[in-house]
Amino acid sequence: MSWQLGSGVLLVLALGAGFAWYERTGADARVVALVATLAAFAALGRIAFAALPNVKPTTDIVLISGYALGGAPGFAVGALAGLTSNFFFGQGPWTPWQMAAWGATGVLGASLATLTRKRIGRWPLALICLPVGFAFTATQDFGDWVNYSDHSATQLGVYLGRGVGFDVVHAAGCFAFALAFGPALIRSIQRFAG
């Protein structure tokens, strides 16, 4: 089995398990509508900033969605944001990697809520968004290595190295977006979710 096929199967299984988890939560209509709205908001945020490479509020919106709503809804927001925004940017073998990485970001947001007992300030949130931004883009670099290279350690270094500039820009954007609207978005989602 090729690396591409093997990773594709694993990603499809992981995404299927994540959506099954969300479905099993039995979310009420209000949460379902909120998940759909936040996924659309995250996708539109990615599209609105298309002219600025890797400066996107999507990672922050997904992390905050998981923080405010929990792991399963956070996963759904992230995975759906990746899928729907790629109807604009183009679908391809990178789409499942983006869906999985943003889905995991939503789950990470729920873990953050548990660790902080749902009390986090603007600066701690922004500082957490820095490594999360790096992790998202590093996952994409790894996915590119799996899909497009000869799978050598040298090639992995090349893929990770060539992405450093984009990774830094994405992480800085995540930091800035979290500072600008993080706490307000958390309050808004929590207020609506009841």
C-alpha cells in the first residue's frame, strides 16, 4: 500500500469517527445551527483573507468553537470549515489533512477549556494560539511530504523548512486574531449556546 493511500484511509477513518462522535452527542437544534454558522464563518474568514498568504482567522475560530462548545462540536466546526472553504480554494489530497488538523484544533480547544475551567484571558489565549498555528501548518507540510515526495528524511526536512515562513505568518496571524476578537467570540458563542 502506498503512503498516499494508507494516509488517505487513516484520515477518512479519523474524520468518519469524528463526525460519528459529533452525531452521537445528540446536539439540539441550537447547537447544530451554531456549528454550521461557525463553520461557515471560519470558511468565510479564510476566503476573506485569501490575498494574505496564511493569514487566516480560521484556526482561531475553530479553537474558540471547541473551547466554547466542546470537543465534538469543535471537531465538526473545524472539519466542515476545511471542506467548505476548499470549494473556493480547490479540493485535493490536502483537504482531508486540513479537515483533520482543524478538527483536532477544535478538540484541543475543548481540552483547553477543561484545563482553564473556562476562564482564560486575552493574552493567554493569544499565546496558546501561537503554537496551535504552527501545529496546523506543520501538519499541512507533513501532508504534502506524504502526498508528493519520495518519503525520505531529507525530503521531510525540505518540506518543513520551506514552510517555515508561512508557518510563522500563520502563527502570528493566529496570535493577532486571538488578541483582537478571541474573548468577545468566546462570550458570544457561550451566550448563544446557553
